[in-house]
Amino acid sequence: MSGLSSAHPVFVALDTTSREKALAIANAVAPHVGGLKVGLEFISALGPDGIRAMVATGLPVFADVKFHDIPNTVAGAVRALAPLGPAIIDVHAAGGSAMMRAARDAAAETTPRAKIIAVTVLTSLDSPGLAETGVAASPLDQVVRLARLAQGAGLDGVVCSPLEIAAVRKACGPGFLIVTPGVRPAGAALGDQQRVMTPGEAISAGADFLVVGRPITGASDPAAAARAIAAECAHAALS
Ligand code: C5P
């Protein structure tokens, strides 16, 4: 597993069931990204071998598994996943602090230890979508509440939408990882993402890492798209 680097903040989301396609994109964008993100689609189709193949590229891998179950089950899942070599694993903060602590403790059994971060509120949920689930708080308030819970449980950071980055940074301080999907270069299609910003805006707001899927993987030239997003991030980091 190679290390995370703030100089390369983009994780490309490989949302595909094809190992060949994932490897082709990974190789094409490797010079411009800080890591690869594999999630439920990839892992459901390609399993542990698929994760190993991504780890073997030498880029840090974010296993976006979004575990959400009883603490004992989540600990077992983290114990099974960590030895495959991901640099980052996530769980849902809504699973509660006991569940998050169990994930953290299970990760500590493997060296090097994967960072455990918590998904706060899915970036596809807006206020009415959240209200439908019985949460009356605004997405911003709910994200900050869950980020504090995750930090109290000893996690390394959170996943939140760009719109909550500044509030989470203020609530949780420096050194707490903020990973942000829902990033869209100006003019790009939103898809199902509701709470979005451009890559430069997200970095300026205080994000450590950006997860970018379709704007790179759906581009006619993924390497060029990744290069442009990386350049925008570098520019924002300097200003
Ligand atoms: O294609 P797009 O850029 O929307 O991809 C974003 C990626 O980030 C997807 O793989 C999605 O699963 C992931 N993600 C998200 N919202 C979260 C956590 C992860 O969109 N809260």
C-alpha cells in the first residue's frame, strides 16, 4: 500500500463491474490521481481479487464499502477487508459510535493500518430526501453531528458533500480527514448528485481528498479529464 499524499487529492471512482476497464482507467489516470476508489458495484462483481488487483497498481485504494451493521459484524468485515491492503475503509456514521469504535479497533489489527472514515449523509440526499428518512435536521446539521460522533469514536475522518466541508473543518479541526464526493467541474452533468461544488472550490473549502467518478470515467479522454481536475486542485491549493 502506498501512502496518501495531499499533493494528489483526487481519488477516481471506478464504478464498474469490469476488472479490465477498471485497470485501463487506473493506468490511464495514474499520473494525475492520488488513489483509486472501489465501491459496492466493483466489489460486488469482483470481490477480494478485484481489490487486490487495484492495490497491486501501487496507488492507494479507498474501499468504499459503507459498512453499516451491528458492531461485531462490522468488526469482522473490517478484519477480513483490511489485509487486502486498502489505505481507506468507510463505515456509515449512522451505525453509531459503538459500531465505529469496533471498526477502528479491528483495523488496528492489520499493519499498515487502514484509515477508517465515516460516511455522514449521502451526497445524493437533499433536505426532503433526508426528511423522508425521519431526520428533521438539515443535511448540514446532520453532517456536523455525525462528524463529531465519528471523531469522538476515534475515526480518522469523514465523507461529506462539498457544501459541508467548511462546517466539518470548523467543528472537527485540522488533521481530521475530509473526503468529498459530489464534485463536478463547471458545466459537468450532476447525475444523481445533489450537493455539489467544483474541484477547486472543494479544495479551497478544506477538503483533503476528492472522489470523482463520472466526470473522469465517462469522459472521452479520462486521462485528460483527470489531469484538468488535478491542475484545478493544485491551483486552488496554492491560492
Ligand atoms: O460519479 P460520481 O463522481 O458521482 O461518483 C462519486 C462516487 O462517490 C460514487 O462512487 C459514490 O458511490 C461515492 N460516494 C458518494 N457519496 C457518498 C460516499 C461515496 O457519492 N456519501
